[in-house]
Amino acid sequence: MSDTKETTNENTEPHFSIEKIYLKDVSFESPSAPGVFTQDWTPEINMDLNSQGHAVENSVFEVELSITVTAKNNDKTAFLVEIKQCGIFTISGMDDANLNGMLGSFCPNLLFPYAREAVSDLVTKGGFPQLLLAPVNFDAIYAQHLQNSEGATVN
């Protein structure tokens, strides 16, 4: 009887596990090199951030965190870094609202430190001073996304 009870609980209890974290795509460009290294370093840094999740198979999801960092020095692009940090997650036993929250906030939050490290390593290996991206509040970004899409029809 205990086996039946455990099986029932497994089907109704929320479950989350990390299956794999990996770097799916990476790009580093320094179009102004070597001239950029002979100028005073007063960069303007711009970061674009995006995440998306999709089902791979039943209860298995891939979440992709895309980060693009552009540094301009004296109005010339010093470097451009593009990262797609991904994870495969098993998520089950959750209603749609909680599942969407996991895919839109919780999972990107787990992936961000890996992407942050990859950006920092690439920038340093490109000959530039270390760049540590500021922490990101994915809960606030997801809440804003929900607020913006409230009332919108999803096809």
C-alpha cells in the first residue's frame, strides 16, 4: 500500500530538478582593436537581456538566457559580447502560473551567474578590464512582463 501512496504523491507534488547547464552560443568581437587599447578607457556599457523557455518533452524544459553587452569608447565599439546560457530543467506537478514563473524568473535567476562569469572571462581574455555584470532582479522583470501582457490575448 505504501508504494501506491508514494506514486500518488509523486504525481501531485511539485518537482524541480536541474538536468544540465550549458553555454549554447557565445560571441566576442573587438572591432576597434588594436586602436582601442591606446586610448583612455572611459567606456559606455550597454546590456540587453532576454530569456525564454520552451518544452523539450513532457516535463522537461529548456530555458535560454541571452545577454548582449556592448562597450563603446569614444563613440566606437570597443567590444561586443553575446552569450546564450541555457539550462535543461525537469518541472512537474505545477499549475500553469507557477510553471511560467519558474521558466520566466526562477530558472533565469539560476543561469545568470554562469552567464555573468562567461561575459567576465571573455572580456578579460579580450584584453579589457574585468567586467562584472550587476545582479538582475528576474522576479521584478517577470512581474513587469506579466503586467505588460495583462489583458493581451495569447494565440
